[in-house]
Amino acid sequence: MASKATVQQRLEALRAEGYPLSMAELDERNRLPETAHNAADLYQRAFAAFVTLAERTDIPLFARDALPERGAPLPDEMATAISQYLVTNRECLSLLREAGDVADCWYERDLEELVPNPRGLRSCAFLLRLNAIFQAYRGGADAALLSIRDGMRLADSLRRAPVLVTHLVRMNLHAVAIEALERTLSATSYTDRQLKDTDELLATIDHSLDLEEALVGERSFLIETHRTLPPDDSSLSHKLLIRLPYVQRMGLIDCLDYIDDSIEASRLPGPQRLAKFQEMAKGVNRLSFTHMTIKDVAKWTTPLIATDLRFRTRLSWASTALAVERYRLATGNVPD
């Protein structure tokens, strides 16, 4: 059934449980108090201060393959070019460092831009990665780890904007910082205390990346936007069908059911979680074409769940690498 009464009952039940039913309510739930120290302005200034690379350059800002083999020194020419580029971005790095010292962040946003300045986030993440690697090659272990920390704080600046797309962006930004950590382990020596502190930071990331919270936020987004007209490149039949009130209500009910099932699935252990989402996707595929809304949602949700699991596996690998290095420091040998 997709009657008005059914839709209203579902929404009222969610509200009674304290869940947000719109983006405004979601943002109000996660907004920082007015008196809190907010890093958003510092990050926005850092995005604006970022200086892009020239078209032709040997600086490995975005290309991992451009770096030398692990254990090999930076070529002098590359080291000089990186040093000069980091000096050029001194203001940006300083602002990112200042923002990283602030405990929390809240960006103003709207439905047109759920991720604030995605290009700025990506550019600054890679700049911090480059700085961390460069500092490690110079023997600056403290400076390298501080830049890695700033990269992780940059990723977590999106923590108060929980929807699936920001969850994905956070994972990607954290992955850039973890790449820097992995690379610096081959370029410099860390103390046991530095490795322990970094491992605790990785554990914090794993805990703070709450898939269930992102799904709750996604539900708010879907409730608000389920009546949005289809894009201009959609088929004529799609445009006409989606305007039918019954199809709109059915689309919302489908989304609510799917998010409920997704939240339950997100609580399962990793392999079972992915299997459950794959099973749900197959069920959606068997629905008729009138269930087009949930077909669109499920089409990109399942790959995101797989990405979430891969990222958490990578966190586990990074933590294992730190444990191996701590063992080596303590015993002089790597574990069998």
C-alpha cells in the first residue's frame, strides 16, 4: 500500500523515535552550538589559498607512481621542486594546521552541495599527503605525522554532515592520509610512542565512520527529495511516471523500507553485511519498473557498502603495519 495515510504513519513513527525527516532537521541535529569553536572558516580559507600545480611538473601531488621506489631517496630535482611548491602553499598548509587543532567543524550547506567544496577538500588532502611524505624523507618524523593528522582531521571535518555521499568522501580523504602514513613508514623512523599514538588515531577513525548514522542522514535526504522531478536526460516515460502521486508515494515507501533494511544490515559483521546488501539489491532488481526510485537508490548504495568494507580492511592493514613496526623496534626483528 502507498496511500497518503500509510506514508504519514511511517513518517510519524520515525518522528516519534526522534529521527530527522528533512535536511533542515538533520542539520539542526548535528549543528555546532553558536559558541563552539568551528574549523569551517579556516578550511574554507585554506581551500581558497590552495595554489594549483603547473600543467607540466614532476611533483607527485596526485600521482602515486611518480614517487621513487620504497626505500629509495627522493631525486634531488624532485625534492627541490616539492620544496618550492610547499613553500608556495605555505599559507594553505598553515591554515590546515590551524584548522586541525580545532576539535570540531560544521559547514553550512544546501541540497545542491551536500559536500562543501569537494575540489578544495581533495586538493588539500593531497597537499597534506605530499607534505607528510616530503617531511619524512627529510627525517622530520614529527612534522610528517602532524601533516598526516591534519589530513585525517580534514576528512573528519565532514563528520557532522552524515549522508552517504559525505561518508564516501570521508573514506576517500582518510585513504589519502593512510597512503601518506604507509609511505612514510618506509622513509623515516618513528618512535614506539609515535606509532602507538597513530594507531589510536586509526582506531578513532574506524569508530567515527558510522555507516548507520550516514544511512539515517540519507533517509532525511530521500524524504525531502523524493518528489524532485527527474533530470533532463531521463526518458519521457520516466518523467511522466514520476509525476504520478501514487508513484511518488510508492517511491518514498520503498526508500523508507530500504533504509530500514540497510540500517539492520549495517549492524552485521563485514562479510555478512555485504552479502545482505547484495541480496537486497537483487530483490530490488526484481521489482517492476514503477519502483524506479528505489532502483536508482539501490544501484549506487551496494557498491558504496563494498567500498566501506574495503576501507575498514585497509585501516586494519595499516594498524597491523604499525604493530609490526612496534614489534621490530622492541625486538630488532619482524614477527614470523
